[in-house]
Amino acid sequence: MTIEQLYDIYLRHPSIRTDTRQLKQGDLFFALKGPNFNGNAFATRAFELGAAYAIIDEAPVDLPPPDIFDRLILVPDVLATLQELALHHRRQFDIPFIAITGSNGKTTTKELIHATLSSTYTTYTTQGNLNNHIGIPLTILSVQKDAQFAVIEMGANHQKEIEAYCRYTLPTHGIITNVGKAHLEGFGGPEGVKKGKGELYDFLRSTQVPAIGSGSAAGTAFVLRDSADLIQMSCGIPHLITYGTRDADITGVVASPPQAATGTTSEALLKVDITRGAATGPIQTQLVGDYNLPNVLVAVAVGRHFGVPDAAIRNAIEQYTPSNSRSQLIERDGLHIILDAYNANPSSMRAAIENFARLPIPGAAPDPSPSTLAPASAASSRKVLILGAMAELGPESLAEHLAIIDLIGQYPWQQVVLVGGDFRHLSHPYLSFANSKEAGRWLAGVGLKDSYLLIKGSRSMKMEEVLG
């Protein structure tokens, strides 16, 4: 069967599933396989659940009944076929496809841009964290014919991964949020991170970028002007739009903090003043931490570039509320909690700790120093850190965990709890637990009142379980 013939089937049955537990009547079942599973074994079950067709790459041992046999599509490789089908579907569109990658902030940036564009245009985007070799083709295949924009998140933990995604996403526009210390083991160190993430820029520089019919030039990157790395990496891309705190097409700053704290975690929410390029007025976000400033600015830059009205940009950003343990604000049992447990690496961990140390709380003036390493106020003694270990750092892991311990020591805290991983292999004066459930039992029994908590760690640590 050719990809064109399979595409005709897809047009009649445009809902694709790779897990029989999610199947609905009329779906296409793609029998993916991996180290611990083989979807080919579930093809018969897929038909029992109502699948229209099953795409397999292993012939069934027993000859199935004719009504099933005629709906089995045998291909050399199911995953490659899924990606090829996604490419064929992508080629049916002449709209902007905006790709987003980076070490930190990908999902937040994707959600802000989606919210901004959706205020004015029909926009499709990556759902949840479906940002890998399976999720990206599924996202592309979810884009319907009424689409005016597609926003695709690309996660990666090794070189050549972004390059592969670009082959079937064919992005016309791209954003690298930052290049930090994430997935060092897979990328081969910080320079490997730059090279791997920079594969998106490489594509935008190439002749493979498809034309679009929106009147906006393809081969365009939105680049953080404050990042010397990204400015250097983006050289040679046909069209650059910059954002940052200064000397950029769109500039903005963190709005001045309140003069006195009110006693709620709302003090942690980021407010942004746009100082150039858009007349949105102040933007009061539902995001925690000034490290989210670039994420807001690029959403403004994208919105302005594509003609979203300033008021719509502001409203979209202000109405976006993070979820899924991404910088969530929680008030529980007299505790003020920042839950940032979706993921962590040295860059994001440092930013979260420094932001938390600066958070104003009742009875103390805000830290008067703009330096991220300035001593925190004495009121920080009501702040509690509960931090899980960072994953995928390779040979640098111990050193990076030690650097975080050193950073913690620069501020006064009510309590510090370090959980699992390489935190357990280093000497430090703080409470230590093997896993998040042990830390949760400690939190439930310690009787903290009116304290401020930052809970953060890599996804593998499941730090949300600290809250039960």
C-alpha cells in the first residue's frame, strides 16, 4: 500500500490511536512497538474495540477472519509509516507551522503562543507533552483543514533528534527558548545541547522551508535578544524577530513588585510591562517567577508578528493558567505552595530557587537588590525547599547537584528537604529522603503552618506525590 492510499483511508478515519485503551469506534490503530511492548499483539483486540483499520509490521501468526484480514495493513515499519503519513498530511497545508524547542520553558511558551494565536485564528497545537517521535506526528495528523496556524513543541535528549522532527514537521517559523544544562548525558555536554537544539535553526536556514500563503515570510526565527548564544546560533536565518529586555523588536521587563506583601502566594505571580513594540499595557500573568519573562515576551512577539490585536494578546496571556504541576500555586492547610514538579535541570532549578528566595512575604520588605545572588530577607526563614534530584546529567550529575546545594546555602530557609538521586550521594546539612513519598510523610507529620513551600524535581522523582 502506498502512502497516498493510506492517506485516503486516514481522511475517512482521521482519528489515530496507538493504545487500545484509548480506542474509539472508527479509529485507526497504529501498532507501535518498543523495548517493553509490541502493539502488533493487540491488533485483534483493536478490532474488537471498533478500530476501522490496524497498521502492523508483523504478520499475524494465525490467519484472521476475512473481515479483519481485509482491514489489516502490513507495512515495513509502523513508526516510520506514521511519520511518513504525518509528512504527507503536513504537505497539504500552506500555513505557518511554528516549532518550539529549548532546555526550559517549551511547554509554557507553546501554551502562551497557542492562547495568543487562538484569540484570533484557528490554531492547533501539541497536546500535553506529546513532543517526541510519536507525539509530534500524531500532533501533525490532528491538524484539521480549517487550520490557520500550527504550533508544534519538540522535546529532545540527544543530537539529530530535532533534525529528524523537522523532516516531517517542515516548520516555517522556529523558537529556541534557551540552551541550558538539560539532558547533558544524551547531548554530550553543554556544547552538545547547543548543537542539538540548534538543529531547528539549521532547518530554518535551509532550502527545505516550505512556502506559506499567509503573507508572512517563512524561514523565520523568534530569537531572545538577551541570549548571546541564541543570537550567535541564529546567524544566517533569513528573517529574525527579536524579543528581550532591551535592544529588541519586542521588549519588556518584570513590573515593580508590590511595596508590601499581602500574605498570599499571588505575590509570586509575574507581571510584565511591555516597553517597546506593543501597546498591551501591563500584563498580569498567572505564571510563577520572573524566569517566565522571556516566555511572555515571545508570545507577544508572535502575536504582534501575525497581527493579533494588542488587547487580545494581553487578555490571552492573562487568562492562561498553568497546570500539570508546572509552577502551580496551591493554598492548602495554611501552607502557600509553589508546585513545579513537572521537570528540572540545573538551569531551571537554579532559576526557581533564586526566584523563590526573592519572593516577598508578610512582615518583610522585598529584597532590594536586583542581583539574583543577593542575600534574601530574614523573612525567608518561613520558606521551605523540597527538591527532588535532577535526571539525565551523565558524568556532570554529582557536580551539578553539588552546585545546587551550594546555591541553597546562600539563603536562609526554614527547612530544606532533598530527595533521591545524587542528592543522596553528597554530604549536606539538610533533611534527606529516598523518594517523594517519604518526603510526603515528613511533610504531613511536621505540622508546618503559614509557611511557603517550593516543590520541584525531575519528572522521574514524581515530586507531586509529596502533597499526597
